[in-house]
Amino acid sequence: MAFVITSPCKDEKAGECVEVCPVDCIEEGKDMFYIDPDICIDCGACEAVCPVEAIYMEDEVPGEEEKYIALNRQFFEER
């Protein structure tokens, strides 16, 4: 299970999460950051520093934000 970045990050892109990630699994997209679920080690460092509270464990993503689980995965599949 991985962490997922959701809608509060859209057009925000503060970037603190990238700086603290020990495995460099967070990449910047056009309008937000994305977490590679195949590299994420579930450490939670990114969640703790997110200023807009956009990062959740995959199984804790709010219902209205569930589409971001697929969007994070798709971002890396298309690379």
C-alpha cells in the first residue's frame, strides 16, 4: 500500500513532500505532485509535512478523492 496525493495539491505544488521523501518516489506533474506506488515505502514522511493535507494512505483516501489513487498510478504508467 502506498501514500496518495489528492486534490488539495492540485495547482498548489508546495513541494515539501519531495524534499523529505527518502526514496524519491514523488514527482512533479503539470499541475500537482504524484507518488509512485511501486517505490513508496509507506514511511509517512510526506504526509507529515504536506501544508495542504493532500496526502493519505491509499486505504484512507476520502471517498470523494478516490479517483486520485488511479491518477497517481497512471502518472507513472504513462512515463
